[in-house]
Amino acid sequence: MPKICVVEVLFQSALQCVVEQWAKSFGLDLYSTATTATQAEELEQKYQEKNARVEYFDPEEVIDVMKARLEKFLGRRRQLAEILKENLENSYSLFQMVDREAINDLQSDDFYRFVDSKSCLNRHYVDPLLINSSLSVNYIPNPNFFNLPVNTEKSAIHVPTPVYARDPELLSEIIWTESLDDIFKARRAREFFAASWQYFCSQKGFMRFYPASPWFYDDSHTCLDMYDCRNSEWYIDAATHAKNIIIMLDMSGSMLGQRFEIAKQTIEMILETLTENDFFNMIVFSEEPKFILSCFRNRLVQATIKNKKLMRVTLDNVTAEGIANYPAALSLAFEVLIEASQNPGVNSGCQNAIMLITDGPSDTYEDIFEKYNKDKTIRFFTYLIGDDVTETREVRWMACYNRGYFAHISNLADVQEKVQSYIGVMSRLTSERNRTDPVWTGAYYDRLGAVLVATVAFPVVANDSFRGVVGASALITELQQMAPLYMLGTHSYTFIVDNNGYVVHHPQLRPLYMGKAKPHYNSMDIMEMEVLADNYLVAIFCFEFYCYLLRRHLADGVSSKDFLRKFSQKIIWACDGPNNLRRVYLQNNVYHYRGINNTLMSLALAVPEDSRYRIALPSTYSPYPYKNIDCKAVKWFSGTNWRLHPDWHYCRINDSDYSMTKEEAFVINMKHYSETGRIARNCSALYTYLIERLLFDAEVTSQMDSAWIQESRLDERKGVHLVYLATHAGLTRFVSMDLKDVQYQPDVQTWPSDDNRTEELPSILDNIIVTGNRAILVRDDYGNEAPASVVGFEMLYASFEEMIYNASHKMCHFNSKVRCYLLDEHGYIVYASLPHTSQERVHYLRQFFGHLSLENTENGAIERYLMKKLVDLFVYQKLLYVDFQDLCQNLNLYNSARRLFNPLLAVSKLIISMLQKMIRFFLEINPLAVILSLFSRATCYTATFRDIQDGLPCDRASSFYLLNNDFKGPLTLAEGKQLCSSVATSDSYARVSSCNLYAYAVRIEKTNLVLVVYSTEGTQCNGDLCKDYFSRDSLPWGFNIALNATDKVMHPQACKLTTRYRRPPSACQAVEDDDPFAHCSGCLLQATLSLVLLCTAVLFVVR
């Protein structure tokens, strides 16, 4: 017999019965609106009528298919780079035949011009050679290069700012590399749509790249360009073997002022040349040598961007004083490197080197070198700082006697080229053993397209001399296309890991922060992506079994096929919701993985234990590709209310069709096939699987828009203004009364099967929308099911609010005695009845119910208490999520052995800052701007360190609360008198008050919503004593810095450095004996005035 509740006169004892009725009434109304608007049940029937099948897939078989596709794609990239290498090495005689004088003679017919990528070069130079050096080419937006303006008939040349572009030797190499254009174009014609950039970087600094395009400046207004291809990861890794580097910085009193600024820029440039395959540390010394970071003492650390930025930030707080103790500093540096060499393993490179930055030692300390480096296996490089330093004998001996290189850096203009000299020495081993094995980088943001790529590179060695590096990039989005989600079931995903255990691709990776790459975007460990559900922030990174074995298998490229037992782990999947509220979900993953041959990468699948089924085509479909296309197929794509997945390839667009959309190109190709029976080359065989499923989805859903409109299913009276669907093959259809587009979601995934959540538009109720989604499932005779698509709708929040108001018989209202809340699956408020105005109600939306904090302190205490009860009664479960990808400002947790800031230092820096501003003011009317470099404090000017003030990597943790799907309700949270007592102290007894509180919770059926209703009696509930009582045990919520979760943020008294396994990129080779005095120093000529002025201009712009 149904329950009957008295609503006209609400008694507290009947509240639970009434709340249950409200929830049922509201749930039926909402569900009816959603199913009517979306035609969800009709769509499920259509899939059944078209004989869609559910098929079981074996992840081990699927990953073999993906692996083969990846190897084929990456093999073509590698083959291209090999061809470029062979061409240059075989044509080196052209370099020797160039007339060095004629190419710079403006009156000669042999005056040489090239395509200069720097379009605004002429603004800064009056050199007639530079003005006339560039060829003019047309750039056209190209859809296969992200609509960037390019020229696919030419390659372009980039010359770093400090390098003179008309140097005869440099021009000779540019002429030598002209032959690459024919290869570039031939391979482009052969592969056509495999968009990628191809490069040659010369040891002299210029880069030839294809296709030609205008250069992206660091500052487009001033044409500031700080790029040098010799600092790129693909160049460094191919030119040298993995390195162990100790940087020694002389911080004696004589290194104050401008010398220290030059020294810091020198260190920046050295750090720029280190990649993730290198290991390093930094020692600062005066009376006593100390590692710049105490947590990194007596060891080498990996040269990730994160570690390099951390060292650079710390360097700003070092002060110069006292006398340099060279014997102690040299001994410490040698001992660390020798220990690394004697214990080779995962945390060391191949070649060892020490970099000394000083204004001049008083001795050669031959006894130290004889003791530690008698066999000269550790190279020693010296950088003498200062234009007034003339005594070079000691530092020159140190470098030349120890197979190193000596460079005199007189001013800031010298830094970039002088530091590069050490790469030439370290590349001697490459010249001796012209390596033929490919060098693959991890993922990084390419300068040409500002997109994530991985690059394969080879060194170019001609006449037994290292000349540069060739490279071919592979877009990470292309790699994703080789291992796509549409081959898997729901919630499954793929990721790629390199030899360091860092992710090349992962759906959880968030590489950008405010449009800029994070300092650690390409050094995120796979265990920091697969966030464990049972993470307690203790002094362990993750469980040893899971961490060590799974991570090692991925880094080593091991196949899971060789193991009967697969790794499985419960992880937390996180995604951002409205207003950056992070949403987390639990998932039990089983891992399958393969090494990708001829690379340092591994492919992996994460498949939930209950997601082994996927949608399949009807058995009646032809097994031959595209044979199911007929004249009717084109009609399935009529109109404009449909879209294709923006990141997936179906049919490529011709280079010249930059104004054509992906959808238009697909329809044209389908028309071509239906008319001629021939599939266009634009639709690669790689995409047959996807296109066949897209055509099937299009056929099944072809009548949905007419069903939504013609049959008047779009019910405006309910406030529904948009209906859409998204299929597993990437097709989106939508209908809106005002035809507004809807942003397609990347994956067909609905974490709860029915999801209603608020999405914020303008901050007034009439413009806030509620979005509801429902998975469309196909089921077989055995009860197995797979998602075919998702349907959804958007309705105005005002209409949503009216539904609740009507369902509660107008009791959920701001004037009512009861307060009503709707919470979503994370406890975020979707609806609140209390505030009087719409602006106040908006303030409640998206707030966490258990952390409600309003200006009106009367509200929030009981809400926080009730959320605690919901967790205690297992309606919500608590999850601890650690965000390993965050950035933090003003981290002061890295106490090192450096001299810390002191008041005198702070005052001195303030005075210097004021002087800088005064000098700049006077120099605005003074042409001798170069004088500023003698007084000013230089800031970071290299590409890696420019944004160093944007924050440093850190780990932050927060508790989240996830709805228990089994909860139905109704549930009593509080009923009757609640005793409110204060905490007893030594000075007073506990005070006691009481509050009559009635609170109930019930699930809204077929949604992810929970209705919470409460009522109070008496004034004591709003008294300070009860408010304090209800707030006393509030749930923890909100992100806070997590110390020692990893080595990003370490407690100064308990440094945590986790040695993680990595596969060395290549086998180490011994340094051959060479002439210890050969090519061990550069010329001591001072930099030209133009270079000094140029460097000063750069510093002006950066500051």
C-alpha cells in the first residue's frame, strides 16, 4: 500500500515520508523530460534493429595491432631521418667546393640568398649583406600543419641571434644542405598527409627546417629570439652520449657584481644543453664547498626541466664572499663523479665532465688532478669570467690537460657561443663511432608548431668530423591515432612511456598552465599519472610491487604477453568539472603493454576488469573496406548539425584546402567513392576501422535530428534548448532552437551512467544550464553490454529549479521552514532553496556541501555537519587524491647548504633594483644603452628559465567524496534533539546547549543526485555554541601542499629522493685516447660592439 503523507501541515515526524515523495516525484519528472527530449529509448531500439553486436575483445590481441601500427608509423619517421643523414654525408664534397668570397659579394652572380625564417630581421640591422640575404616566399595556411602558414616547396633557415648569418663557413654549410629540399619534398609527396617537421641543425648553429614557415619569436613585438637548435633535446642526445656533469661555481668575494651575473647566465646555458638522459649537480664554493641544494648533496640528479629550474631558482640566493678553496671543491667534485662511475646504473650517464666557472685560480692544482684524474676519463671545462681578467695560464692548463676546453667569457654576449664549445668536445666520441642507431626523444613542445612531438635524430659525421644532427618529428596526436580509444571498451585508455618511465602520452597529462608548458610537463612519471586509490602520503611513493615491477617493465619495453598474471591496480581517475572543481572516480585497471621496436618507448593499455566488451558491426556487413557505402550514405551526413571528433583522422584534407572543414572533406570523399567506387588516397587504410564504424553510427542516428525537431520532442516548456548525441566512432549530432554549437567531449565515457551537473555560463540563473547525459547501451542475449553512444540535453537552470519547487509542493522555497539541497556524486551543490535572490543562490552552486562557507555565518555549520554524517553513514566514500602535476608559487621548502637570504642581502637587492630603474630612465634619452649592462642585475633570459617565476612543480593533495552507487535511501541523518557542547578547558567546564534537528537524505532515482532536506526548531541551532559544535569535525577538503609525496616538495629535515628505475638510452663507450692539447681553447677576441648591444637589448626586453 503506498505511503500517504500530509503536506498541507508539515509535522517533523512526517518529514522523512514527505522527502521520499518529493524525490520520487522530481526524479520521475526529470527522467521523463530527459528521455522525451533525447529519444534515448528510441535510439537504443534503432541499434538493436540495425543488428549492432556486442563483442568480447582480448586486450593482448588489440595491443599487438596497435603496436604494429605504431612501429610502421615511427619506422617511416626513422627511415626519413636516415635518408637525410646519408644524403648529407655523401654530399659533403659540395661544402668544400663553395667559393667563400663570391657568396658574400653583392656584385657577384654567385651572391647567395636563402629563405630566412626571421621576417623582422631588417628592423635591427643595417648590414647590406643581411638585408639582401633572404629569398622571398609565399606562406599559405595548411590544414595538415594546424593551419599555420607554411610553404611545402621550400625549407627555411633559422640562425640564432648571436651567430652572424653571413659568415662564409656558415653559408657554405647552408649551401651544402640545400640538397635536403628534394628529399623533404619527395617524402612529403610520398607520405603526403603524415604531417611532421624535418630538421638539420648544424654545429655552427643554423637550422634548416621543412616546411618553410615564419619564425615564432619569444616576443613578437620586439622580435626577440632566444632559440638555438643546438640546445634542443634531439640535437644534444644525438651529438653526445649521456653525461654526468658537475658544475663548480666560484663564489669568492671577487665574483661579486657583473661577474656573478655573467656566471649565472653561463650556468643557464650549460643547463640548457642538458637533457633528461643526463645527470648533474652544482657545487658553490668559497672557504667551503657546498652543494647548492642540501637534499641533492653527494649525488647526481636527473637533468629534468624541473630539477634544472629548481637549481636556477636557488642560485639567485647565493652570495659571494671569502676566498675560494679550490682543493676542497675539486676533491668533492671528483669524488662524486668517480662514485657514479664506479657504481654505474640507472642514475648515471656515460661521459663524465666538470665545468668550472671562475674569475681565475691562483694555481693549477696538479696534485689534485693527478690523484683523481690520472687517466683523464673525466673531462674538465673551464670558463673564465670577466673582461678585465688577463691571467689564463692556470684555467687553460686545467682544461687542456684533462681533455676539456677553455673559454674566456668577457661579457654576456659571449655566453651562448662560448658554452656551446664543450658540445664539440663531447661529440668527439660520436665522430669516432658514427652511430647508426636512432636517438628518440621523449615528448616535448616543438618550437615550430607549438605542439607536442617526439623526434628521431641521427648525428651527421663527414670526413670524420661531427657536422650536426638531422631529425624528423612525429606528432603525439599521430601516435594517439595509431592506438585509438575507439578500438577499446568504455573507460579503457592507452598511454605511452619512455625509457625514463616518463609519459609520452597519457589522457591524464595536463602539460599546460595558463597557456604555457609546465616545468615538468615532459618528466611526469607514469606512477604520477596512474594515481593510486590507496595513497596515504606516507614516506613511500607507491607500493613496491606495483611501482617497481610494473614501472620497470614499462621502462624496459617488456611484453605483458610473457606473463600469465597481469598487473592490476585500483586507481583514481580525475577530470576537471565546472569552475575547476576536480572530479575523481575509482577504476580497477588491468595493464597490458609492449615495447615498440627500434625506439625507447612502450605502449600500454589500461583496461578495467569489467570493460572487456565493445560495440561491433553487424555480421551482415561486408568484410571488405568501404563496400557498405552507397548513394544513401551521403544523405546520412546532410545538414550542418553534426561534427566529427576534432582529434581523430577520418579523411585528410588537401594542403591547399585550408578553408575546408573536416566534415566537408569527409562528405566529399564519400561522394567520390559512391560515384567512382575508388576510395581517395586522403582516406588512409589506417582509418578503415574507424570509418566503417562511423558510417554505421551515421546510418543508425541519421533520423535523430528530425525526431528531435519534426516530432516536437524538443520541449521548450521544460526549458530544454539543446539535445545532442556522441557516438563511439566520434560522430556528434545536435539540435538547438538557436542552433548553437556544442563542444564535443573527447571520449564517449559516462562515469555514472546518468549524469546531471551544472555548467556555468553567465552568473545569473536564467543563463545557467543543467546538462544531463545517458549512455546508450547495446546488449546481447547473455546480458553483456557495450556503450554505443551517449545522448544528452541542456536545460535552463530556472526550469530545473521550478521542477524541484513543484515536486516539493512549493516547500523547497526560501520562505519555507525546511531547507532543501541537491548534491551531485561529489557532494557539490546543484540546488539550494535558501537564498532569496538568484544572485545569492548562484553563490551556493558548485560549492562543496561539507565545506560551505558564506559571508552570512548563520549558514553553513549544519550543512558541514550533515555532510560529515553522509560520509560516516557510507553514503559518500572518502578518497585522497594527490595531484602530482601542480605548480606552486613561493615555495620556501628547499633549505639547501647555500647561504640563505639575510636582511642585508634583501636591502642590497632593493637598492640595486631602485638604481636599475633610475638608470633606465636616464638611458631612455642616452644612446649608450650598453652602459646598463655594467650595472644591472641580469634576469633569466634563456628559453627554459624565462618563466621561472610562474611557479615550481609541487605535489598537492585533497580529500574528495564519491557517492556510493548502492545508496538509495531514505536515510535519517538527524532526528530530534542534538546536544551541543563546548570543549572543556582547565579554566572552565563544558557548556551545553541543544538543538532540534531533523535531516534526511534520499537518492533521486536514475540520476547521480542526492536530495538532502533538513529542518530545525528553536533558536539554539543558530547560536554560537551549536554552530561551533556542528563545525567542529568538518570534513577535510581542498588542496594543500603534500610534503615528501615525491621529491618535488621535500621537508627540509627529511629529504626524500626516490631512485626510480630507468633504462639507459644506449650502451656506454670508453673515451678514446686523444691529444690532450688538441682543440682545447678558443680565441680570446672580445665580442664585437654589435653583439654587446644586441645582448643588452635582449636583457632590456626580458626585464
